[in-house]
Amino acid sequence: MAELTYRDAVARGIAQEMERDPDVVFLGEDVAGAGGVFKATVGLLDKFGPLRVRDTPISEQAILGAAMGAAMTGLKPIAEIMFSDFFAVCFDYIANEFPKSRYMSNGQLKCPLVVRTGNGAGSRFGAQHSQSVENWCMMIPGLKVVAPSNPRDVIGLMAAAVRDPDPVIFFEHKSLYATKGEVPDGEIVDRLGTATIARPGKDATILALALMVPRALAAAEKLKSEHGIDCEVVDVRSLVPLDTQTILGSVARTHRMFTVEENPRLCGWGAELASIVADEAFYDLDGPIVRITTPHIPLPAADLLEDIALPSVERIVDRVNKSMNA
Amino acid sequence: MAIASNKAAAQSGSARRETEVPPDLTKDQEIAAFRDMLLIRRFEEKAGQLYGMGLIGGFCHLYIGQEAVVVGMQMSLKAGDQVITGYRDHGHMLACGMESRGVMAELTGRRGGYSKGKGGSMHMFSVEKSFYGGHGIVGAQVPLGTGLAFANKYRGNDNVSLTYFGDGAANQGQVYESFNMAKLWNLPVIYIIENNQYGMGTAVARASATTTLATRGSAHGIPGESVDGMDVRAVKAVGEKAVKWCRDGNGPIILEMMTYRYRGHSMSDPAKYRTKEEVDKYRTERDPIEQVRARLLAKKLSSDEALKKIDTEVRAIVNDAAEFATNDAEPDASELYTDVYA
């Protein structure tokens, strides 16, 4: 067991898979020589050499297209798109090519690739480098979508993503790179489609993803100590496949559901989860489902404005407390 | 016939070499080319008929007129070389050796189609025949074909990726991202621009600031050559040179095939943006199949009777495919949910 940053976990996760499988190749802008713009891939070039760890031109369509072309022949590329906002530049591959190839080819074409990307706000990068776009990908049949919240999950879900035969979009949160967590020694392999209960509780279920997980956990501590409300925090981790069993099970125990979402409100991932719970577990609920989200706005750059746009610990505490006492 | 650099091409004002007489094919090669092109022609004529009868729905982009391009290029390949193209793909599939029945049944949406009816005209694949589609988004296949070449280089084999696209796609941005990456990484990819002179209904000169598409790689140092794509001999000759160029480790190359589609962009296009005389001129003076027929007869390498026999055989294959595609069962409803994920 060792303490590791989320950033170092990315490099360790990729290295674990590259050591195991020579078909894994890693490409992206500034990922090799510079070790990544967020320094999350430092050391990989030295370890695996320039054939397998490749700096690319700033050409997002060519990066994803070449990754898919290679994947069609059985290679297992990990491609980095530096900021998830840039998905809009290469969305043809994400929306039309990766996820349709198996279906349109009667299962002949396989697309075993991973797209890693820096997602989310907190760095004052403004409207075009701060978005949470996991919901853009969740809506596309054929993609799998994960967003780890801690270093151990980064390694385990990276392994699961690389070993998965389908295209996986792997959302790393920019504001988590510097955070630390305990990570076991040796190989870590997790499973896609599994949520974890990050904090057990009996009064309400809070569903959160990525950066919103530590905020939900901090809010749960305050809700307990200041208001006597005992919240269960579920780290959703994987949007597709979705661990409905864990989510429905938690709601069945607590009878209340809250989501904490960084994506803008309209069509955020929590709306889909709310719909599922309303369909499957309406009579388990003792009160309305409440979604705590970023508003339906572009993200501002200024410290103060960005801070109030995202769900904060205080906002989570306030919304949960008010709703539980309504 | 040396592969000209773009610099040389630009200096001479044109990369076109249509006036050169390409080397002769052997008798067997001529007959094989005649048969392979005729199969595509008859297949597409039949597909057009079935479409008219309402047996094929959706889009259907016919390849009639362009047959020499895929047949000539295919003659220059070896096993393991990959082919990828856009949505005008029936000819490429037949040239790659895919079965007429499976292609036609995909057009009619039957379970015996290559994609069990879930792909349709624009989306068919045969990994066994190294045919990687069949892609519906204009230009999307160009980065994918570049990735096929990357995989060849990564594995250290000497296979080549043939990445086809049209004159219309030549103005899409991802093409140039691919050119740059392919040259930067020295990837074994032949970019084949099938210049059939119209991107949908817009003539090349109305859509392209420069109309010699062979020079589109010049900014990236990729050599290119324009070829008479109506003459299967010329296509094969330049194809062999380009394949050798790639196998020898020289990186990407561009071949602009000057060709012509006789039909509209798709079945729903009456092609009123060009004159009947223009189409007739190509049909009567440049037709790729008639050129081979004329050579075979002039050199007495074959006879009217023997060529008619080939046509009869080809028609039998196509009729059988149409019969199969008409009578085969539709896909089971459960197929809706298969192959979304592994």
C-alpha cells in the first residue's frame, strides 16, 4: 500500500497495461516528451519508447481516427484528447465511428480502444476548457463511459477499460490530479459498470461522480455533524454500463435520492438516473428526487463565478438539509 | 511513369499524365479485368433495378463508370493489404472478393447480408477480405485508413492501406490532418482520390480552389499523381508503383483517379447539373469496360462469342444474387439488440 496522486495513478495505470500487452499503444498531444499537459503521463516514453508512446500533431480527428483504424486490426490504443471540450472537434469519431462499427458490421469490426481526457472545472480555464461532458458520451449507444474519483479507481478502471472489447471514454478530472489516495501494491484490475458505496448511511442517498464525490463526502460529514442527517454517498464511477443494482439498492434503504452533477443541468447524467429510479423504485421514495447541478450556463473564468457555478459542499448541505426537512 | 514529386508536378503546371500510353496487360489480365469490371457493372445495374422496384430502401450510390479504379488497384495488391472507402462502396467490395449475394442481400435488408441488414448500402465490411468499410460520413474513412497503415507499421509487416475517397471528401478537414500524420510518421498508405468530377451535384471547379487534387499533399511533402482512371491498365501500372513506394518504406502517396460516374450521386439524384452529351461522351469514348473489350478484339486475344459468354456468366451471378436478396428472410427482430456491445 502506498499513497499516490491521481496524476501518478494515470501513468501507473497505463504502464500496468502496456507492460502486460504489447498491443497497447498510447498516443496524444504532448503525452510523450512533455509527459502530458497535466503531467499525468510522465515516464511512459522512457519506459516504453517512441514506437508505443507517441506525440501527435494537434489533430484530434486524426488522433481518434488513427486510433480506431489501428483498433480495427486488433491493436488496443489509448488515445488522449487533452481537454474533453475538444471532443466537439472530433465528435464524428466518438459519435459516428467508434460506437457504430460493431453494430454495422455484424460484429466483425471491433473497436477496443480507450479515449482518456481531462474533464471538468476548477482551474479557471473558462467556458472552452472546463466543461464536464460525460453526458455527451453517455447518450451514445455503443460507448462505455467511466469517470474515476480516486487514484485506486484510476488504475483499476483504466485496466478494465483497456481490456474491454468496446470503446471506452475515460474521464479524468482535472481538479483531482493533485489529490492523493491509498493504492495497493501490484496489479489492480477493476470492473466497468460497478458503482461503489463511498460512505454508508441510512437517511438519504447522494449519487455523485468524479470531483463531486469528495464534495458529496464532505457534505455528508457536515450533514451528519450539523444536522443529524446520515447520508449514503454512492460513487457512480461508470455511467455506461450503469450499476443500477447498487443505486436502486441504496435508494431502497434510504428512501431519498439526491444527485450531485458537475455537468450543466439539462440532460445531465442525473436526469437519466432520476428517470430510472422513478420508473423502478417510485414507491421506495419518501420525497422528491433532487438534482444538485451546475446551472444551464457556459462556465465563467473568474474565481468567484466558477466557484458558485459548480455544486459546492455548502450548496449540497443546504439543498439536502432543506429537502429532508421540507 | 516515375512517381512525380508534387514540386515537379506543380512546376509543370499539372500532375496529369493521361496522354501516356500505359503498358499492356497480358491476355489473362485483360480478361480478368474485363470480367471483374463487368461484374461490378451488372451488379450495379441490377441494384438500380431492385431500387426502382422498391426492394432496396435508403441510399444507394452506384459505381457505374468508375469500375477500372478498384479493379486496377486490386490487381496491384497482395494478401493482407487493406481497403477502406466511403459510401460508394459496392464496387470495392466485389473487387475485394466479397460475395455478390451477401452484398445484394445487405442492400435489400436481409439476414444473409454482410451486416445482417443492419448496415445497409453504405456500411458493409469483411475483415476476412481486409475490407474495412463502407463509411457513411464524407471523409471519415481517411483517418481510419491512416490508422490501418499505422497498425501495419507498428507490427512491422509490409502491408499497405488503400484509403479511397472522392473529390468531394478532398475538401474535408480530417483529410489534411491525416496527410500530415501519415507523412510525419511515414505510414504505408495510398490515398486514392476518385475524382468523378462531381461532389454530389457540384462540379469540382465550383467546389475546389485548386482542381488538380493529386497535389493536395504538397503542403505535407506527399507525392501525388493524376491517372486516367477510365483505363484499367493505367490504374494498375500506377497502383503497382504506389504499392512498391509504400512497401519500400517511403511513406504515403496520393493517386488521383480521373473517372466519371454515369449515374447520379445516389438513386434520388436525376443529375440535371450536367448535360446528357457529357455523359454520352464518356460512355461512348471512355468506357472502362469497352476499352478492354476493344483491345481484346483488336488484338484477337478473344472473340465476341467468348466475351458474351463471360457476360452471361456474370449475369447469372448477379441474377442469383438478386434472387437470393429478394427471397432471403428479413432479420430476426432480436437482431435489433445484438452487437451494440461485445
